Amino acid sequence: MIQDVDATLKELLVRKVPLDTSLIDIKFEMPTRDWSASVARPTVNAYLYDVRENHELRSNTRTLMRNGTVGSQTRAPIRVDLAYMISVWTTDIADEHQLLGEILAALLRFPVLPADVLKGALQSQAQPLQAWIAQPERIPQPWEFWGHLEHRMKSALSYVITTAFDAFPAEDAPLVRRTVTTVGPIGA
């Protein structure tokens, strides 16, 4: 499922910014010193740095599907936040800032990811894919992120996509096929 979120994010950047992949690379790699030294042309890097359950969207509901005399019960999917650090790598800082600004403007337009960019299993999800851009309560401190990579601090956007993971298989569920009602005097 994570690879589908990566592919969806790439499609969102290509179609909605838009980015021309013949001129700009889109990568999902850890931006280490060695990696950045190997960047040869303008590159947008969307590094997945954190994956965790979204407790605000937790649901204990179950859905019962009936098929004649047989039933199956499914639990609600687990909602998970995938946090990306999106940075731009060019030889000119003005170009980096311009492209980062274009990406920010595009991502702000889509708090719910549009259906035309969804890839793989995300196309059939019942829950909408929500997204947060540059939300202080959802991001690490920049020096913490770049400091752990032993890299120079760099302008970047924190981008969180919330997706649903179906972690539990459907379970057989007994169906009520008959009711018995007893009628009698009150208090008897």
C-alpha cells in the first residue's frame, strides 16, 4: 500500500503542479550527503520519514455483509498517516524556492486527494485520502530532521497523507434467522 501512496504523490506532483519529468526528477530517497552529491539535474525529493496510526480517525465500527443465510463481518480500516519531507534540489537556490513555492501552492489546493491521481489499491478505498501540508503539530522540527541526516538544513515541506489500511480479514458472522416473542401479563 505504501508504494501506491508514493505513486499517487508522484502523480499529484506531475499533474497538478505540474512537473515535467523530462526536465525534473522525482525521487523518494533519503536525502543523505552522498545522495545529494549525486543529484545531476533539478530534483524533487519526497522522503517518507514517518508512518503512524491516526488516532483521531480511529473507528471501532464493524460492517455486516449478508449473503443469504451467511454473513461476514469486517472491521473498519485503520487510518494511517504517512509523513513526507518534500525538498527541491537544484544548483540555484532561487530555482529551489520557486519550485518549492509552486509545489506548496498545488498541494494546498488538495486537502483531499483527487480521484484522478489515485494509484493502485487507493483507487478503490472507501475513505477519502486526506492530506495536510505544513501543519506544525504534524511535523518534526526542521533541525531534528536534517540533523539526523547529518546534512545541511534545507527548506522543505512536511506533507502528510492519511490512508486506510485493511489490516483485518472478514470474519464469519452468525445471522439471526428467527425471533421468539412471548406475550403474557405484566409482572407475571
